[in-house]
Amino acid sequence: MIKRTSKQYIQSILTKHKEWSVLDIGCGYSANENANVICDIQDLSNFYKDKSFVKLENKKLPFKDNQFDFVIASHVIEHVEDIEYFIKELERISKRGYIEVPTTLEDNLVFENKK
């Protein structure tokens, strides 16, 4: 099911379910504090020493079906070549999740025109 929500709402859910296995994919240096597995195309294993780190090297995500209770993909999908495949992979590896996509307003306020 797809529905709109906020980061605050997602954070409240994750805080209530500390026992969940949570994957943050493509987060760079800003992983969600509740994520216990980090996956990125960059080797950030030295940065995430207190978490399990997996370097992504192939199109297929290197995880088992339903391995995670929750997956976070924030500002990742705009960098993916095959979006449909990526979403299917997220659905395969996780029971639920949060995908955040950029907006023109946010891009203009946060990135390009911030002064």
C-alpha cells in the first residue's frame, strides 16, 4: 500500500519497535538511528562500525526475502536506473518501508537556492 506520511511519523513507529530489523539503503553518511543494517554503493564500513554494513555491488539486493521488518530508502530512487525493479526488490526483502522522493520545493529550499 502506498500512502503519504512524514519522517516524524516513521521515526515514532521505529522508536516503538526497537526489536525490528531495519535496513537503511543508500543513506550515505546520514543513516536513520534505528537502522541496524546499512547498504550503500560507497564503502562506508569504517563509518558505520557499530552497525552491519553491506556494500551494494549488483542490481539484485543481497538480502533474503522478508529479511527486514522495515526498509528506508530516502532520496535514493531518483538515482536508480530501473525504478520498477528497485521497488520490487524493496518489497521482496522487507515487510514494510518508507520511500522518500525529492520535491521541487525541497530541492529549491534545501539545495540549489539555499543562501
